Amino acid sequence: MSQSIRETSLQISGMTCAACATRIEKGLNKLTGVEAATVNLALEKSAIKYDPATIKVEDIEKKIRDLGYEVVTEKAEFDITGMTCAACATRIEKGLNKLDGVMKANVNLALEKATVEFNGSVLTTNDILKKVEGLGYGAQTKEESKDTSDYRQKEIAKQTKKFIFAAILSFPLLWAMVGHFSFTSFIWVPKIFMNPWFQLVLATPVQFIIGGQFYMGAYKALKNKSANMDVLVALGTSAAYFYSLYLSIMSLMGNSAHEVELYYETSSILITLIILGKLFEAKAKGRSSEAIKKLMGLQAKTATIERNGIEMEIPIEEVVVGDILYIKPGEKISVDGMITEGQSAIDESMLTGESVPIDKKIGDDVIGATLNKNGFLKVEATKVGRDTALAQIIKVVEEAQGSKAPIQRLADQISGVFVPIVVAFAVITFIVWYVWVTPGDFAKALEKLIAVLVIACPCALGLATPTSIMAGSGRAAEFGILFKGGEHLEMTHRISTVVLDKTGTVTNGKPVLTDVFTDCSHPEEEFLAFVGAAEKQSEHPLAEAIVQGIKDKGISLKVVTEFEAIPGFGIKAIVDGNELLVGTRKLMSKHNVDVAHALEKMNEMERVGKTAMLVAINGQYAGTVAVADTIKETSKMAISRLKQMGLDVIMITGDNQQTAKAIASQAGIEHVIAEVLPEGKAEEIKKLQAQGKKVAMVGDGINDAPALAVADIGMAIGTGTDVAMEAADITLIRGDLTSIADAIFMSKKTITNIKQNLFWALGYNSLGIPVAALGFLAPWLAGAAMAFSSVSVVLNALRLQKVKL
């Protein structure tokens, strides 16, 4: 095999017969750059020899998907240690993406985390770990690594000790520096502080013990043919230190030890200030992950369960599906489950943001980490561990915080080439000063070179986007809005059109009894007792709504002796010895019941979107009942708010035009797309996109999933199905439409914050480098400015944690 030819193996799913394997094999062998491809149906694997200079593994995978099959991939998260700036993150990302079998690698500097999608048949997590370590960084899989907060606390403690040690040694050097300026000549400086050898003794531990991390980082970077912040710091401080050492030795030979101008304080103070900046940065990063800590803190630590008739308290991790949990008043519900005994008001504000407790009874679902207010409950565990609603929320927030927004690509591209350009610019600055500005003055030229190297550190640029994404997505989660990724957080504020599914989105999704009309011969209570008894025998959803509405009025139902469902017409029953008919006009006509005087009332109900049913007792018209899927209390206000934001609002439904328009009118929606089949919703979204609109689709059902996936932004109502939430880009946990405007608001706030950070970071470097090159910035001032630029970017991002809706 030629050295340029590589071999890879891909796991393929979806093959059902030999013809599938043959089809894939032929398709792959037609690709330019593929030398040979064989597909094994039994192992569901393909072995491919290809030329990496001509074709990538991703192109081969795309071909397999285009043929209608899936390439099985794995996803793993790694905690990365040793990154100092954006250039480090970029280098690791590039290195991982070059690995054969890696589909996508994303490295987040702020979270110190890498997320890698890879082909498990080509490489393992150990291969990925070795690659990261080979690049000069530490790595552990998420499962193996300790709690990130513990690591961060240790890092803060470590940087604190380093800073104190460096500050103590640097203080005399700072004091000595005062003696170099005429305007501070009145300050007394101990004579020993001016001694070169005394300064050398103080500066050396700072340079090589405290600053050792920069030398190590620079060595690893240069070894891998790249450059990062450590290279700039190591170059700048080494130039100051070794030039001062040279002058110290020369002064000793010339016997003028007390007269020479040294730069030991430059290197030592620079290192001290950079360590201080890293300390502040570590503390600020810790604050930026507060959202995750809050969510994790909501979970109950123990659960009281019943096993084999015995009550016992166990750690939450030991609860299994099917366990019966005892939840006392005032306790948190341990895991997701269903009430089997008791009733209570449940405070779900942690999940939905809704402060009013919700009444729950036997058969109702409850969610782990919500609070039982006043009644004793027995709950059967239905979801535990990673499957609970809270665990899924934490997972979504973590993934969103670790993802990249498209706006970050600019920063990544700049960071990747920034350090080499800065080093070249620093050298040019040195030459210009040494040759033309201050001819022959090596010290002056060196000072300008150091200032340029130090001021140019791209840390702030690397932190600008991820810290804002972390803070913004975390704050949104507190409001019940889950962004699945940074790209969705960025796109949401561009939405111009919002398409709303009707049932379960604009409406409650559950029909209720809305109208009762009886003739004079039948009192309402007696009339409803007849109707409720008959409808109780039916399995139709509308029948359930009628029966529930009658029960809510406290009316006792009569006895049914015969029952018959007539599909497409209604029902017929014998109730308490009386013949009862409930149904359509056709049913009444079929049994010769005169309902002419009732049709106007029925038509009026249907015009406003209600489903009306005629009732006859013993062959005589007795009254009309109507049910409707009522709009949510918040829908009208939410839609009004969307319009005020300048958005077009459209309702889409499979219902008939009359019902759809009636519901839309109640909600304040002018544009309606009705009588659309489930598969047609996605096509309607595409039509709107073809008009140049950025479309958000909001739905809750399985039939909405294709439209949610096709839309620019898919928003799933949290009270809906898991399929809809899986297909969506954003989950609105609260279940009402006010969250749509809130999501757009949080997107705008976050993107504005990112732009502020990028402007500050780019502006800082763009302005700082020429100022330093022109000689207006002393090296120690450049160090202070560089250190605090990163902190200022992180602190600006943290303002998002205080955003109020």
C-alpha cells in the first residue's frame, strides 16, 4: 500500500439485505480518492482504503448517508487542563479534527472542555486522550475526571499561593523601580534594593519557579509548531531578565554595580500581574457556571422508599424504576414518577418558573426536584438517574454552554495566526527603535519589544464568546428556556416569522365542556345527569371532556342499561328507562327528531370553533352541549408581545378553516394555514423560508417534529412529547407562549454581549499594540492591561446572569 493511502473502518446501520451492502460498496468505489471499499453485511462494517489528500472520511460518511444509511458515531466529553489562551484551544481542536475517525471536535476555553464526535470502530477515547497529551495538555474523560468545581477551587488556591509568593519577591523590585523616576525621587529607597545581585536573587525564583508554567507551555507549543500566550510571556520576560543578568555581569566587570539601569522588576512584575490576572479569571470562570451548580443543587440527596413492605431511606442514586417513594409535606420529590396514593399541591417553579403550586392527584405525573407543599404522597418511580427531567435539563444546558456559536469562528481564525504575527511585529518594533528612533540604545528597543509582546496576548479574544454563551444559556435555563447549542442561541434573535401549531401550543390541547343549552322542559342538572351517564360509556375524547365537565359541576350521573356507539353520528343509550340520543344533525334526522329551532344556536357555537352536539330524550329535542379546545390564558398576551417585537405570527393546523379562524381570532392571530396534514407542515415552513423569512416553528406533538426540524429554529413546548423536544432546537419548559418572546430576548441580550466582548478584545489589541510600539506603554503597564483585559471580558459576560425578563 502506498504511504499516502490510509485505511478506515466504518460501522453502518440500516442495511437489511445483501443488496444494501452491494449498493453501498458500489457507491463508495465510485468516489474519487477511494482506492477500494468492501462492505460486510454480517458485521455491518465497511473497510475503505482512501487517499486523504483527495478525500476526507467525512465525505465518505456523507456518501453513505446520501445512499440512505447511517454511520454509527460516538460522542465523548473530556476535561482539558493546561490551556492558557485561545491559541491553545485552537491548536487542540485542529489536532483532534485531523485524527482519522474524528467527525467533529470542539474545544471550549472557558469551560476547559472538549467535545468529540468520532467513529468508534476507527479510534477509541484513549487515542483521543493520547493526542491531547501529545499536544502538551492534560486530559481526562468526563466520567473519570473529578468534579470540575473541585478542580477549579484547587486551581484558584494554586494561583493564589503563586501570586502571594511572587508579590512578596516583586515588591522590593517595584520599590527599587521608583528610584528610576525623577518625579518620585522624594521616596526613600533602601540602598540594597538597588543592588543588581540582590535584585537577581529576588527575580530568579519569580522568573523560573513562578514563571516556570510559561516556559513549559511555550516549549510544548513550539514543539508542536505553534505559538500561544505562553510564548509571548516567556519571550518578553526572558528578554528583560537575561538582558538584566548580562548588564549585572558587565557592571561587575566594570565595577559600577550601583549605577546600571536594570529590568529585573519588569520581568518579575509582569509575571506577578499575569498570575493575578489568571487568578481573577479562574474565579470569574467559576461564577460563569453557576447555572449548572444551581440546577444540580436542586436535586434531592436521598429518597424514602418502600421495598417488600419496609420503609427505608436510601441515596438518590440507588432508586430504581418501580420503587414506591414516600413524599412527605415540605419534601422534594426524589425522581420523576406517577402518584399512586394521595393528593397535594406541587411547587414546580424550579422547572417552569410558575410560582403558583399545581394540584396533583392519583394518576398525575410528578417531576424530580419539585416541592411537595401540603399532602402526603406515594409516588411510583418512572424515570431515574440520567433519564429524569432535571438530568436532561442539566445535559442540555451543559451541551449549550460547551458549544460554539458561528460568531466565534472569526475569533478562532484570528487567534490561530495572532501570536506569530505579534512576534514578527515585536521584532520589527525592536529593529525600528534600535536602528532609527534611538540608534544603538539596546535597552530602549528591548523595552518596546517586551511591551508589544505582552500587550498582544489574545486571551480576551478567546474568552469573548464562550463566557457569554455560558452565562446567557445558563440564565435562560433559569427561566425555563433550554437552548440546545450556541448556534441556536445566536440564530434565535434573527427570527422574522413565528409559526404556531394550534392544538397544545396556542390551545390547552385538551377539550373542555364550554356550553350547555337546554329547552324549558328539562332542568339543566337533570339534563346533564342524562348526558353524562350516556357519554361515560363512550371512549371518544370529546365524551371524556363532557363527563369531566359534568362531574366538576358536582352532578351525580344516572344509570345506563343499554349503550350503542354510532360511528360518524354519535351515541344512543337507555338512561334511567329513557332513550337518549347525543350527536350530529344526521343522527337526529335519522331518528326523525325535529331540531330546526336549535340549528341557529348550534351554528353560532360552531362559528367560534366549538364542537356542538344535539341531545334528544325519548324522541324529543332536549338541548345542546358544546366542547372546545380553549386557548391558553397566556396565548393572547404572548402573541400580542410577539407582534410588538415586529414578528409575523402564523397559526398552522389540520383543523377546518372555520374552527381554525375562530381559535386564531380569539388569540389575536390574523394569518392562518388550515387543513394541513402532518407531513404538510414541513412543506409550509419551506414555502415561508423560500420567501426569505427566518422561521421559528413552535409545536408540541409527534406530528410537529418534521416541521420543527426543517425550521430555522424549532421550539418545542415542554409539556409536549419527547419526540418534538428531540427534534427542536429550543425547549420551552413552561409550556406557554410567553417563553417565545423571552427566548428571543435572551438571544438578543447574549449576542449583544458577545459583540461587546469581541469589540473590546479586538479593539484592545488593535489599539494596544501600536501604543506599545510607539513607546507610550511601559512593559509592566502592558502586563497589567493584558491581565485585566481578560477579566473585564469575563465580568461583562457575567452581567447576563443578572438579566431580568
